Amino acid sequence: MQPQTQVKRGLKRAVYNREQINQILDDTYLCHIGGVVDGYPAVQPNLHWRIGDTLYIHGSSKNGLINAILTEGKTCITVSALDGIVFAKSAFHHSVNYRSVMLFGTPKLVEDEQEKREALDALLEKFKKGRSKETRPPNATEMKATSVIAISLEHVSAKVRATGPEDDPADLDLPFTSGVLPIHQVYGEFEPFDPNA
Amino acid sequence: MQPQTQVKRGLKRAVYNREQINQILDDTYLCHIGGVVDGYPAVQPNLHWRIGDTLYIHGSSKNGLINAILTEGKTCITVSALDGIVFAKSAFHHSVNYRSVMLFGTPKLVEDEQEKREALDALLEKFKKGRSKETRPPNATEMKATSVIAISLEHVSAKVRATGPEDDPADLDLPFTSGVLPIHQVYGEFEPFDPNA
């Protein structure tokens, strides 16, 4: 295990179980990519998806951060979902419920045309099962404009909080409400696009 | 404007309007903090909140990344919300709707006790209006265990996508569905905590 992969704070929330980590990655769309651009830390949102033990991201082949992490040979990709706000009797023990995955690794540009197409198809399949067959596939220009980056899920860990408030025993009888306000991500109704509207 | 603050790609999505940026920051809870720890980029989820022109984050006074960005004197804090999945007729033009804010700046440890308390109160108020008065305030030990970090909202920009698919004209008659699947974050019903259960 790389030293960074070891959760250092909040040890009771640490998760190293790959099945649970995969589930978090598959249930979420947004990741945040960290790197250093011109000597300054940079964090960009992106979409992530997974095939087996590999996490993929993609972007414009001119994306500065993606090119910086490829040159540097290292990145940290973090995926977080907020599941609730935890109200405690004490200000200090207010918290949030969340699932978060942190991946350290060497980003690799996918150069094999076949692997690149399969990876991009897998993103469409994550959006909607069957979608990779229900759309015009990328042409050569579009393929060239897109970088697909693979990162091994070797150095990965997660933290999960999914419980009620954890007040000090001395505070339990204070006359304040405590509990969890759950937060869910839900889909609305599909809005078909009419190009002639 | 710092060079990083200038949006480089997807210029038509760039937002520099501070009112719109403030709204995104106030409507969201999760941010991602970027820094460098032991020579490796690191991205950690955290909560953010705003008072006027200052963004705040907080964490354990032993948090490695927070201490690293304080030592380094620079960070990038990114806030992103996913608003929908955009299905296009072409694979290439599939996209997502989102709001994303990127802040570069010098993180400052809030050392003034009064400012620190007011900042922590403002986080509780963001969770629920009035909450800072309906909880036991932090004691000296808890205050010491918590670092509050302030970052000026000077070098901030945003990107927003909030529209339908943008297919090439040649693809518009392809026999595939296109449109937007909206994604919303919603609150569930409050779950009161019973310490004796």
C-alpha cells in the first residue's frame, strides 16, 4: 500500500473493501482530479467510470490539467457523494454522511484505438444501458480530440459515514433536536430535445 | 486576474459573475480541496461555506492536507454539482449539465477567536437557519481541535452547462433519442435520533 492510500484521520470510517469501493464508483458520476499546473494545485471536476480494476476519465486532448498529470505521472482522483446532514446536540459533533473514494496513481493515456473505443462505450453504458449502440460512434476527428486516461485501482481507499450523531454522553440530555437530514440524488423526467423547436 | 482563474477550455460556459458564483457556493455543501502532500497531489472532500467575499472550510487541526496547503500558502478549491446527463445523437456530444466553481488562493488559518466562532456558527446556519443557537457551542478543547480556514473569493471563476444536446447539424436527423435526464439533489424526511433506542 502506498503511504497516501492509508487513511490517516477518522480511521473508523476507512474502507479498503474493493467491492464496496467499486459500488461507490459505479453509483456516482462526478470525480475531482487533482494535479499541479504551473506550480499551482488544480482540482477539476470530471466524469469517471470503471472497467474491472481500471478507472477511466476523459477530456479534451488540450485539457491543461489532464496533460499536466500525464506529464507528471501522478494524480489523485476523488469521488464524493453527500448522503445527509447530521445534526448533533453539540456544535462540534455536527457532521455529514457521505461516501468518498480517493485514488492515487499513475494516469496512462489510452493509445490503443480498440481499448479507447471500448472505454468510451462503457461511459455511454454507464449513462444508460445499451446507449453505446444507440448513437453515432465517434469519427476519427472526434477520437483524436478526446483523451481517455486509465488509472489502475491499485492504490485506492474510501471513507464512509452512514450513521446518526455521535454526541458526548454528557450532552445527550440537552434540549436540542438531533438526527439526520438525508440527502438523495434523484433523476427527473427525461426531457426529449427537439432540434426544430 | 491570476492566470489560473481564466477559464481556458469551454469558454462559452465560463462565468465570472460573482452573484452567480455566490449562488452556486451557497446552494452546495461539498467542495474538493487540492494541495500537494509529500510531493503527491491530494484532493479531499470537505464542506465549504461563505461569508461575504470569504470562503471557509474547516477540519481537524491534525488534517494533513489542510496543514499542507497552509504551509504551502496555496490551494485550489472546487465545488461541483451535477444537474443532468445530456444524451446526444452522436457519442461525442454526450455531456452533462453542471455548475462548477474553482477558487485559487492563499488559505489563511483563522486565529481570531471571535471570527472563528462566527465562521463556525455560519456553517451551522447553512445547515439550518437558527441552528447555531440551538446547540451546545464548542468548548475550548473542541475549538482547539478544529482549524477554520479562510480563503478570499478574489480569484474565482465558474463553469455552467445548463442546456440540451449540441449535436452537429448533420446528425440531427439520426434516429436516436436525444435530450436531458435531469438530476436533482433532494432532502429526505428528517430522522430524529434517539440515544436510548
